[in-house]
Amino acid sequence: MKGEHLGEFEEFTLLAVRALGDNTYAVPVQQYVEKATARTISIGSIYAALGRLEAKGFLRSSMSEAVAQRGGKSKRVYTVTPTGLRTARDLHRVRERIWNAITEGGRS
């Protein structure tokens, strides 16, 4: 089913959340994906990807406590679910098999 699969950008977003650790929020995810891909990424596209990943069950979110600084607000924070982690690992294995086939076939 199409809704269960990840597009490239969703995969980058999922991996960024995992790399940043539990309870990370959208701005660090955006910065991480921008740095990793050397592409300009809008915060809106990150929010959209985070929403799709949560709807598919690959992430879960909750609201953080308000930050201590003056005027601080709570933030929506994200954590990779066991399903999301399993999916990321499966994608890694598939990519690795394909690259192994390429390099074993004499292509680089």
C-alpha cells in the first residue's frame, strides 16, 4: 500500500529525528536535513513530512513543557517509533544490497 512507503524526503526526515534523539522538534530537524543534504529546506516541508511520518506510524509526537525563558512556549517534539526504526533499517538493507550488486557487477 502506497501510504506505508517512504519517499526520499520522508526518509531523510525520519533519519534526522533518529540521529537527533528522542524528543527533538522541527527546527533542529530542518537544520540537520539541510546540512546533510546541502539543500535549502523550508520549515513547512519539514512539518508536512513529520505529519505524514506520524500518520504512517513511524513517529509519535507530544507537546513539551514550556521552556523557562521569558515568553517560552511548549513545542511539539518527535520520537521514532519501533515501526519507524524497523522501516529505516529495512531501507538501509535494501540500499546496501543494491549498491553491493552494483559494485560486484563491475560498476561504480
